[in-house]
Amino acid sequence: MLAGAALALARRDGIRLPGDLALLAHEPAPFALPGGAGPELLGTLHESLLGRPTRRRRGAYYTPADVAARLVGWAVDGLDRPVVLDPACGGGAFLLEAARHTDRLVAVDIDPLAVAVTEAALLLATGRRPVTHVGDALVDEWPAADVVVGNPPFLSQLRGGTARSRDRAVALGAKGYVDDAALFLLAAARHADRVALLQPESVVSAASAAPVRAEVGPLVERIWVPDRPLFDAAVRVVGVVLDRRAAGIERWSSVLADARGVPAVDIDAQGTLGERCEINAGFRDEYYGLAPFVRERDGAPLITSGLIDPAVCRWGAEPARYGRQRWTAPAVDLAGLASSPLAGWAERQLVPKVLVATQTRVIEAVVDEAGAWLPCTPVLTVVPVDLDPWQVLAVLLAPPVSAWALREAGGAALSGDAVKLSATQLRAIPLPADGPEWDAAAAALRTGDVLAAGAAMGRAYGVDVLGWWSARLPYRGDRD
Ligand SMILES: C[S@@+](CC[C@H](N)C(=O)[O-])C[C@H]1O[C@@H](n2cnc3c(N)ncnc32)[C@H](O)[C@@H]1O
């Protein structure tokens, strides 16, 4: 272990290796590290030595060996001695696995020490040196390769050091902002016949990654969804495997939904919710603009997403969070609001409507029959035009509609398994044919019977996914 680290440091600093260490190159492979530790520990050590800011800036969170083994196995399957390139090699987790299949390895990283660590780890594991290159893989030309593997950096546009991503996206012909990881995917797809890269889950659904999905989609062989969180970085990942001979995919979010066990639903839509309702999302201006007028209990109830359960509004019964504060019953002083820029907005909200929560496991919504509540961003508002609000609620709480929503928009929410619909997606919700089942569901909801309504709506849509849906409810229909 220490010998390997010393080797890496020596390479970084251009020091000629003393005899004993130079001998490592001639040790029979695999070289045994003290305590039975494997060469991959060099990468772990290197990672642990990077400061937190550096780790974040470079997206340096290294990959568990079993994950690298799985992705590499798919990528090299059936190939004879392929050249395998990792353009962001980090501690070498992927190339160490690739070394089990081939001896033609290429390591690239922007961090010279990471390249040195990978080189040392591979030397220890195999007795051979890989081809190496220190450089920016989103700028420099990549060495030729048959297969590209790895875990490129996941960088957020919100973080200061990464604004250059925009320029790189343009350089690669991808319009607008695209996460660096997706740019690595694009570059890899153009560079090699086979690719296996870890990607942030957002690549599946983020609007900004749409150009990358469009180009890479026809090459997708599989999208692998890990069964556990892989990194301490607060980001969920998927493995994307590309193969020039693959059939490709059209709907990326469906793949994610399949992996999560979301049932496929075949809905024969009789129009959409947007054709029969006015649907709007709240804005930040409204969220912040309300602040001076919010007080406890006295006024129009302010309904946050957390207060909405399926068919139940918990305002006053459960605390709410608004403006970094905890409230028992947040309410808006309407008299005060009347002279503010939000007066018109509030007036439009104070009508009979349905409010829809966000970041939930199934769609959760409540009816405000009296038109007395104000939605708190990011709650969505649905004002029926030629439907009864209870009919609208029946649609939103229909089990097939939640399955549809997870397929449409899975991956957009903070948790990979939650629904976060935009107003546009709410408008596109398919409606069932008018009929007795839909009416029965609306009637059941008036009495608070969510399960009976769900069952009736399953019949209205001709799709039975009640079991899947009811297991995801925040309660099992037995409300107090
Ligand atoms: C998640 S780590 C890679 C981990 C490695 N693939 C593994 O599985 O062990 C991301 C790596 O990308 C490197 N990196 C960040 N930006 C890069 C760039 N523009 N070009 C090449 N490497 C980069 C970082 O230095 C870091 O080592």
C-alpha cells in the first residue's frame, strides 16, 4: 500500500524511483499488498487525501469494485483484447477490472496524481503499465480505443467552479447547459463502439440532457439501476451501456421506471386534463412575496406540499415549513395582501380547485371546494373548467395515472423514486371516458374513501395497478 502510494507520489513529482520501488515493476503479478489489501486501495487512499473542495470540484468520488466489474463486463463482452480507455480514471477502479479481460489499457485524468495512482495500481495488479495521459478529457483529443468505461465527474451547474461546462457543451455541439457527465457520455459515444459509463440519474430525464439522449439513445444497450446508493455525493446514478449494434431506446424514463418495478400502463386516453382544467405552477416570486403576510392561523390557509396527502389536507393538524420556519397553521393576511403585487394572483387562487403536491411516491392532491386556500410554491393548482373538482381529484389519485406519471417524469424528482410533475406534464395527464366508474370514484373521494376511488378509477381506465399503488400510499386508507 505505502509502496504504491510512494510510487504514485514519485511519478507525480518526477522523481526517479529508487531501486526497491522500481523493482515493483518486475514483481510477479498480482503483487500482494500488506494485509491482503488489493491495489484498488491506492485509489481509496488517494480519494481520502483529496480535500473536500477539490473532491467536489473534480467530482472525484471513486467507484466500488463490484460496480466497475459489472459495467466493464458488459462493455467488453465478446471482444478480443479490446483497447479500454477510462477518460476520468480517478483511482483506477474501472481499469483494474478491465485488466481482468485485456492488457490494452488507457488511463486519462485531469488530476496528475490520479493518473499516477491508477498507473501504480495497475502495475501492482498486473505487472504492466497502462498508456496514460494527463489532461482535460472534455478538451483534449482522446487516445484511440474500442471501449470507453468509467465514472466521469458529476458536476452541478450551480457550483461556481464548473461554469466552463457551458462552453464545453457548445464545443461538443450540445446546446445549452449539459452536465459534464453527460458530455463525457456524448464524447464516448462518438469515440468508441462500446461504452459503459456511470451517469447521474438526471441524464435520463433532465431537459438539459435531451440533446445527449437524442444522439445516444439509438446506441443504448442497457441502463442499469443500482440497488443501493453508491456515493456519498447526494446524487443517484445509473450505468449507461452503449453498443453500436444495439437496438437503442426511445423513452429513457421508461427504462428507469421498469427497473423500479413501475407497472407499464396502456391508457386509451379520452382527452387530457389540460383540455378541461386551468393548470398552473407557483413561482419563486409568489413564495417569497407572501412572506410579509404569513402569520399563524388567522387568514387564508397557506397549503405547502408537505401538508397534502391523497385526499387529505393536514393544515392545522400537522406543522408546516415555510420561509425557513415551522408553522402550526400558516395563514395569509388577505387584507394586507390586497395592496401588494400578489393581490391579483391571490384572487385567481381563491376559487374551487385541486392542489397537487410534489416529490411524492404517488400523485397526492386535495380538493379545496370552498376556494379558501392559497397554494405555496411548488404546489400546483388545477382549476376545473368543465369538470367537478372531485372528478379531477379522482383522476389525480387514479393508480394508473401515478404509474403513467412515474414513467413520464421519473428521475426528475430529488429522490429517484418520486413523482415531480411540471404543469405541462399535469396538463398531459390522460383522462378516462366519462362514465359511472369515474363518477363513483368522485363520490367515494367525497367520503374520503381513497382505496375505493382508486379501484373505481382502475376500472374507468381499464388498468389494474391498485396493489402497486396502494403499497406506495403514505397511509393505507385508514385515516383518522
Ligand atoms: C468519479 S471520479 C472517477 C472515478 C474513476 N472512474 C473510478 O471509478 O475510480 C472523477 C474523476 O474525473 C476526474 N476529472 C474531472 N474532470 C475531468 C476532466 N475534465 N477530464 C478528465 N478527468 C476529469 C477527476 O480528477 C476524478 O479523478
